Amino acid sequence: MRLYGRMGVDKMISINSVLGEAGHFTTPYFDCGQRNEWVLDAVSMVTELMVRNSLWMSLRHLKSVAASTMSVSVGALQGLDPATGMSTARPIVSPQRYAEGVSKLQEQDATQCGNLVSPADPVPLSDQFWNEQDLALTLEAQGRAGLRVSHFLSNFLQNNDYADNARNSEIQAEAYRNWRPGQEEPTFADPMIEVKIDRDLTYKQMVSEVFATLMSSDKIMSAGIFLDRGVFPGDNDPVSAYAWKSTTNGLGNVVDLYEDGEDFTRENWFIQAKQAYAQISDTNAKSFSTFREVRVSRTGAARRAPEPVTYTATSYDHGTWLTPQFVCSWQRAGWIASYVSPILVPGPLGYGVVFGGVVKVDAAFTADNISPN
């Protein structure tokens, strides 16, 4: 098996996520002028091994180097059970039905993987113990983690303007060639800050996104970005970055399944998503916009762009929860439920958007996810 093959590393690489400081929430406040609603911020520290890139491992130590924040609408938190964090709109599962569901799940567990006749064949869960609506509620956080990645990629690929930005980069480099700290900053015309994404998508970015998604929840067992043919820059083959947690030591691993011999474009979940988005319309996608601040100097000065970045993507409800399955493989073992979110990319000659691939998140399916109906 070749991991990180597209980055030129031909050996197995395991990545261990070490968390520094625990995340926390700020006191709710009213965001006046932007969202105009009550919000609170989730804050988590970003840690890095310092001294960076040192060959002397004994000198490296974890250091907090940044903070990552996300604003959450207080209104979105209403209707959640304070003890479980689950939606109070979901009916309570009766004790008898809960016991039946637990018994069904216990018929097969991870310890039996070595005893199955055909461990490569997933075993689907009976429809009487699950439905898509309940999965969308009980595993919403895990599904939205995949949705976030599909939005990032849709935005990134639809707003890539490499040719113009390469020219702007040359202008900036020339202006800063003889600049020294303390001197007046070079000035540019306003169009200079109206740049879009100035680099092509790289495989390292894909790896970073899926690994961050994998480690964002202990319920997420694996996650992957699966791009259709011709979508990844400079490559006409399908490209994937698939990450999973080891069943033995909990470490995360990443592999390109297609390069490893698995043609994911023939999987039913990929084919069904591609067929569902053969035609893009207001019924299965919507337009999103976001404002951004662009750094305009080496000292960190930023200017807010007057026009928002717009892109077309799907909402959480447009994604699909697949039938929960009992899986036995070298990547994972146990009951999982998968959420599939489409990636939309520019159409031919840059007009419109078309299907470009999917983001797939595999979450652990437990007794808490058993449907009450």
C-alpha cells in the first residue's frame, strides 16, 4: 500500500493528533452589524511541534501557536437536551425497542471480524431499526463536518483564478523586492485586493482537510474526499484522500484509494450522488456568499473586500445518509453510518457548476442512533 503517494512519499505514515488545550465557549453576545443575532464562540488552540522541522526530536515540544474559532448561533442550540445534547424533537425510544436494537447490534461486533466467512462484505442493518431522518438528527454534528469540507472544496474550486492572481503575485513581488521594515508600505490599486484563490488545489490540502475532519469527533471513524475524473488539477484520473483511525492504536492514516487499486467511482454511493446531481438546480443546490478580509501588507494590515465571494453548494438536507452497515476491514471494524455530501465544480468553459465528487464521512452507529419508530 502506498500512502501519500501523490506527495512523493512511498512509505506508510501514521499521524498522531495530540491536543493541546481543551476547547471552550465564550459568553453569548449579540453580534451587531454582521449577523445581528445572539452568538457564542467556540475556541480551540492550535498546537505545533516546535522547533519546527528540527531533526533533533528530543528538542521538539508542543506549543500553542494559534487559536481557531467558530461562531455558533444561540438559536441553533435551542431544542437540545442539556444532558445528552440530542434534539428534544426526536421521540423517545421505548425500552423494548431499545433492547431489540441493542440485541441486533450485538449479533455482530468488532470481535467477530476474524470469524466472518467474507469479512470484506458489509452487512446492512435492517430498515426497522433506522431511518434517514433520525440519523440526520443523532449524527448531525458528524454529517455537518463532512458538509463543511464539501463547501470548502466547492468554494475553492469555483473561485480559483490562478492566471490573474499569478500576475498579481508578480506585481507584489516586484514591489516588495527592495522594501525593508520601517519603510512605507508599497501601495496598489484597489483591484489588487479583488483576487480570488491564487493557487491550484493540492493533495496536501486534501489530506489536511480529511485528517482534520477525522479528528474533529471521536464518533467519526473515517472520512474521505473523492474527486471525479479530471477534477484534480493536472490529473485526468479520479483522486481521493481517505483517512481512518487505526483499530489497534487509534492513530490516523491517509491513502489515495484509487492509486491503491480501489476504483471508488464504481461504488454505489458515488454513482447515486453523480446521478442525483447530473442536473444542478435550485431544488438540490443553493448559492452561498461570504465576506473576507485580504492581507494587503507584510505587516499584517488587512482590508475587507467590498464584494462577497459567492459559490454554489448543497445544504445539509441535500446530503444523503446511507444504510448503516457492519464493516470488517483493515481500516475499520464495527457498525457505521455514512453521510455523503456532493462537491460542485465549475462547468465546461467555466459556465455554471457540475458534479465534481463527494465528501464521505463514516460515523460510528451505536444504540443511541436506533430509530424509535
